[in-house]
Amino acid sequence: MATATPDQKIDITTDVCPMTFVRTRLKLETMTPGQVLEVTLGAGEPLKNVPRSVTEMGDEVIELVEIADTPGTYRLTIRKGS
């Protein structure tokens, strides 16, 4: 499945909630509507909470997939809303 090319990337695999969402939100705030952010995150609370919170804030989750060569690590692709 083809996905949008990210304009920016962040890795929050070493962060814990609520910092996972805080770092994602702060990065999105530096971007313009329509830009794409790629977030690398771990399983557990970040995997559950970050996509949900991003959607609630008005941004679009384009894709969420496990990274094949790193089990338990995921790539979340987000398009910034207006």
C-alpha cells in the first residue's frame, strides 16, 4: 500500500505517555495543513493513545503499520488537518 511521503519524521519509541502524544502534537504544530508526519512508536499505550488523540485533535491517520524488521515498533503516518 502506497503512503504519502513524509515532510517530517520523529521517533518516540523511547518516550512514555503522555510525552508520546505531547511530542507528536508539538511537531504537528510546527507543520502546515496538509503536510505529512511520520512517527515511529512502540507498542502498548503509545500505539493505543497517539493515533486516537491525533484523530480527536482533527488530524488524519493515513497509515499505521508494524515495522517488519523491528517487531513491536510501528510507523504512524499523519496528515496535518487545518
